[in-house]
Amino acid sequence: MADPFLSIQHVRKSFGATTVVEDFNLDVEPGEFVSFLGPSGCGKTTVLRMVAGFEEPSAGKIVVAGKDITRLKPNQRNVGMVFQAYALFPNLTVAQNIGFGLKVAGMPRADIDARVAEMLGIIKLPQMADRYPYQLSGGQQQRIALARAIAPKPKLLLLDEPLSALDAKVRVSLREEIRSIQKKLGITTIFVTHDQEEALSISDRIAVMYGGKAEQVGTPFEIYNRPATKFVANFVGTLNVLEGTVTDAASGTVRVNSQEVALKGKLNGSKSGDTLSLALRPEAISLGRQPGRDSSLSGEISEVHFLGSVIRVRVGIGGNTVSLDTFNNSATPPPAVGEKAEISFSSGDMLVLH
Amino acid sequence: MKSGKFWAWVVFALGAAYFFIPLIATVEFSMRMRRGAYSFDAYQIVLGDPRFQATFGYSVLAAFFTIILGVLIVVPAAYWIRLRLPQLRPIVEFITLLPLVIPAIVIVFGYIRMYGSNSPLPFLATDMGTNALLVIGYAMLALPYMYRAVDTGLRTIDVRTLTEAAQILGAGWGTIIGRVILPNVLIAVLSGAFLTFAIVIGEFTMASLLNRPAFGPYLQNVGANRAYEPAALAIIAFAITWGCMSLIQILSRFAPKSANRPN
């Protein structure tokens, strides 16, 4: 296997007595788009800032293209970065902002102009060259910030929650644009976000972070469908968590509210009598018995929310509540609160959390 | 409501009268040099006086160097405190306020003792050295105004993010301060510069005790020996100060509009 382009090795960061990043490890392949996903305070921005050079690791090292950059100053790293607060220079025009890094690098004026024009074309704002940042919308400013970051052809692009300050519609279109530009240029990118939808939709891989550690690193499909820890399962997507007791470890049978579910050997070493947390995604559950679904649980409908195209139903199963969505069907009235209901699912979709 | 408005106008009129009546009286008096008619004779005499031109020119030059020195000291200091040492801000603010508390006469006597011809740093042994000491003293007198103006300017921009954005694009400290920070606080720096100018033009104590041919001692000298010319000089000095203040207002309209969100 080829060496990774970016390698973060056993990195730790402490501020006084507080450790915000603990033994963080990650290898990123050339051209890969990796997202750091996690709640506020999980250390994702600190790791990004260490890669940028704004924070120095307390331990560990950071290697880019085979070169140890751990102690290099930010202006010696050839890394591009987009900030949450845009950080465009208010006194410079759009063209001057984009050309800033090129001018600092001593590029001839004609080359700077050509590169700025190329960048404005890439971000589809060719007519904005002479505007000042205050004359642009938030989305436009962030696109200029992206153009400014990639203009000097950095080895690595760092995006620190670049979409958080934008409204929902712009956020969706801009994230697609960022991904498309990243793919076109083939630039290795680290994207920090607390928005799971953003991370799932544009990443090659996601590092889900919690408490200064990477809880799981995997593709969006793996993170969503095979969460490695309870935190990842809860943080990414909506999840129904059921408490169950192992009744027969050998056959993989679990009891949930006095009903048995066969998990077919997914108990990961649990013994009979152990209590387990079992998780089911809402889309893996159907109301009523459905063909192809080998497991079922009975309960009582506790809530029904009519949302137009879908109906969100909550079913109480003993002390557990399971949430699921069903499509609205004009021929069938929605279920009523208090009705007895049976939910069905494939035992293969049920996850055992650790 | 109406009565409130009435009293507001009364207070305004009283304030305006307090400000304008002495000014008008001074203008009126300064124009009575020629018997029986108003004239600008006093102004002509003052403006034609070679000592006026020499002392005013000296003070303008001193103000120019004071501003340069003040900017060189205050801008990097205020920037660094905002960026890296915010915990030192109260201490630095206190230090910058000291010139308002310690009388100039105390400072200048301190200078004379510290930098006399027999001291290891004999600033006062030469004219050039004394001029330099005067400029240093003026920079210190203007410190409360310059520091506050620059610090207020820095508050309007996201210093940390702009610095980091410039750093990651390859900029060193000189480029960051010269191309990113200074242009964005230029109006604040100019405000501080004009306040410094106004202070230096009218300053008497330091210039007099250091025996420098500045405008302040000239004003005092003319005031002690003439009748109408001091009034004309007072009006000229007032016009210069007011002109400086107006320039601050005009220039502030050209301040770069910040597109960055504050911290």
C-alpha cells in the first residue's frame, strides 16, 4: 500500500490540565475528502488547527507527503484553509483577496491576474473581481474564501465549518460545489463539521470524534450502517435504542420486553444474562408484518405525527420507544394512538452497541 | 412631550452659548486692532511674523515624528495584545493612562535629571538629542489617545482570524501588519494621529522647559506681551484643532467596511 498523503500520528493536545485531543491517528490518501464530524468541544477543530500549524501538538507528529510538518509555521506549510467566519480581508477587492497568497509568494503580476481569473471561473463568480467583501452575500464570500485558499495550489485544503454561517439552501448548494471543485482539482481535503448530513453527503471517509478521540473512521456507508460505538450510532442519523437481555448466547437470542429476537450470532462475545443495547434505524422498521422481515416485536402506538408525505409513528414496547416513518397513503387512514401494533424488521439490521 | 423638547432645546442653547460666546468674543476682539473698524490686521501680523512660521513649522515637524513614533509603538503593541496577550490588556491600558495622571512638568524634570549632559544617555547635550527627547515625550503624552484609537479600531475587525488567514496564505508578520491589519485600522490610526497633532501643536510645558522653539512657548510669549495678536493666535490654533477633528470625521467615512463577523 502506498504511503498516505497526510498522516496524523498519535497526536495529543493539552491546554494546561485539560486534554482536548487524545492519541488521534488518521491516514488520508491523496485526493481524499475526509470529514471530522462531532459535537462541539470534541476536538475536531483543534486537530484541524494542528494540521494548519495554528496549534502545536503536545505529542505526536503530522506528516504531509512524507515530510514532518509538526513544528513548521503555518506560512511554511503550503496548506489552504477556509474559515467559518469567511476571513476575507475587508480592505481588499475580491481579485486582491484571491491573489493575496500568490502575491506573497512573489508570483509575477500577469500570472496572478490569470490565476485569479481562472479561480473566479471555477467558483462561477467571474463578474465579482472588483467588488469588496462587504458587497457580497455570505455564500459568495465563502466561495471567494475557497478560491483564495486554493489559488496558490496548496498541498492540502482545510475547511473549518465553512458552511455553518450560511442559510440552509445556500449550505446545500455550496457543499455540492465544494465537493465538485475538490474532485476536479483532486486536492486532499479535511472538512470539519458538526452537521452529519453534510459529512455523510460529501465525504469519502468520516472520522467521528468524541471526547478528543476518533470513535470511528470509515466511509459514510460504514459509519451509518455499521456504527462501531454507541456514540457513533446515536450521533449519526436517528436511531432507536432498545434494551435487551441475552437469553441464549449460543443461538444469539435476545429478549426485548419479554419477546424474543434471534440475532444470529451478532452478540460479540456476550454471555447469557448480559444486558445489551440494540439499535435499529427507523428506515429498517415497518409497521405490521412485511415479507422478507424475519423479526417482529409487539407494542402500542404512543404518538402519531402527520408530516404530509410521511407519517411518523412512535411505538411503545415495554420501556422502549421505537420511532418509524411510513409513507402517507390516501387510501389508508393513519394509525391511531393506543392501537396495538406490530413492528417488523430484518434481524440483520439490528445493531449491537458497545 | 412638547415641554420635554422645549427644555432639551434650552439645554442645547445654553451649551452652545457656553461654547460659542467666548469664541465669538475672541474673534471679535482679535479683529479690533484697527481703531474704529474691524480688520484682519492682527492675523496679518501673526501670520507674517517669522517666529510664528518658524515655531509653527517646528511643531508641525515634531508632530509628524511624534505620530510616526506613536504608530510604530502602539500599532504592533495593541495588535499583539489583542492577538496573543489579552490578559495584559488591563495593565497596558493602565500604563497608557499614566500620562493623564502624571503632570508633564514632573515628566520633563525627570527627563532633565535622567538625560542631562552628565548622564550615560546625554540626550540634552545636543539640539538634535533634545529634539528627539521632546518627540519621545510628546509620543508618551499622546499615548492615551493613540492607544485607545488603535485599540478601538482593532476591536472592529476579527484580528485573530484575519491574521490566521494571512498566515496560512504564506504571509509573514511584516506583511500581516502592513497589508492586512494596518489598512483595516488606518482610520483609527489617523484619528490617533490627528489627536496627537492637536496635542503637540499646543503643548507648552515640555517644549518650554527643554527650551525648544515650539509653537506653544511662542503662543505664551505673544500672549504675555501683546493685546490683539494672542486672540488671533488662539483662533488660528482653534481652527487647526477643529480642522483636525473634521478630517477624522471625513476620513472615517472611507473606512473599509468589515465583512467579518466579530469574535
